[in-house]
Amino acid sequence: MTAIDFSSFVDQLAGASGETILPFFRTALAVDNKKAGDFDPVTAADHAAEQAMRALIRQNFPGHGVIGEEYGAERTDAEYVWVLDPIDGTKSFITGMVAWGTLIGLMRFGEPVFGMMNQPFTREKFSGDGGAARYRGPTGNRDLHVRACASIDDVILSTTSPLLMNDADCAAFSRLEKKVKLSRYGGDCYAYCMLAAGLIDLVIETEIKPYDIVAIIPIVTGAGGIVTTWENGPAQAGGRIVVAGDERVHAAALEMLKGQ
């Protein structure tokens, strides 16, 4: 069975998680904090959506592994491992903004082979298998393609927030940010999808977990983009991440993040 055979099942996961999440959106739901000394919110919607997806995976593919933000990892040595973030952008979610989505990734032998970002409120799905990427939504269905961008001076840059970076990483990011045409904060998973759609040129993040990035990699690379760590290595384990639509911008960003 190839990764593409799972695409209809990913739609099932997206449907189940979306139906679970939407009743909570823009309501007075309780918010818990997962991290002492910082604010890392989690809600009943996060928990319920991941439980719904895990139940479907166990029912349909009991031999598969799962890594999820809320309920941890199981069977990570399996050939196929699902990587789930029920609500990426929880801070947007709890403030009623729409820059959030459910990330559903699939790895085979440790490599990302399929990914989807589902935004059930806007009824948008962004998906990819590393070879192609697709958008489905209210404006119709279409292929996703990154855009050409030759110079850092012409870049539209996104990050969730420099406040999430340590001092050294923030200083490196600031050097780069001063060179770009425009920078925007707070996009979370939406920023990567807008890069795949040709509307953003560069996304820089730190402190990324696997469930934040595994689903994104096949979408961006399927649209023709590049996803690496700051050290130009594989990104599926998370860490400090550089995502670019044009290889020239990617190379320039890596050099600037090193301070050269």
C-alpha cells in the first residue's frame, strides 16, 4: 500500500476532528496551561479532536503508530506513523481568530509522505504528498505552487512570534527580518500553507515539535518549496525550522541566520 492510498482516510480524520472542534470555536470554553512559567494553552477541543482521530486510526490501522501533541507517542517503530496536532494555533483558536488548523501527517519508515492542514471553520484543506500539493475550499480546487523570489529584499516573511525565540535565535531572526520587504506574525500552520500557495516567501520558526511540522513538509515540498532546519538538515524532528518557496531565498536565509 502506498501513501496516496491513505488520502481518503485522511479526509475521514479531518472530518471527524473538524466536527469535534467546531462546537467549541468562539465559545466561552475553559483554557488550561500546559507549561509552568509560560502560556501554552490547551482546551477540551484539542483533547476531543485528538481522541477522535486516534480512535479512527486504531479502528482502521491497528498496526500503525501515532504521535500526538496531547496524548503522546505509541508504536513509533511501526512502518507507518501518524503525527497529529489537533489544533495548531491554539492561541488564535481561543481568541476567535482563524489562523489555526488541524495537522495530520503520515510518516513511512521515518520520512513524511503525506500531510494535510484542515481548517474546518473556513472549510479549507491543504494537502500534499511531496510530489504535488492541492487546495480544496470555498473558492474551488487547485494545485498549489510556490512563487519565485530571487532576493531577500523582496521576501514576505512570517513567524509565529519572535517572543517564542531565545535571545540568540531572536537576534539572528532580527538580522534577517531587517532585510525583508514585509514580515507578519501569528500565522502558525496557515503561514506554511500560504507559502505553498505562493503568497509568502519565507517562514522562520524555533522550538518546533514533530507534530508542528511533519504534516507541513509534504505540502510545502509538493508545492515546490524547501523545508529544513537552520543547519540545512531534515526537519521532521522539529527544532529550528526554515521554510522557503525559492531555493535562492532558502540559501540566503541560512547564511543570515548563521550571522554571515
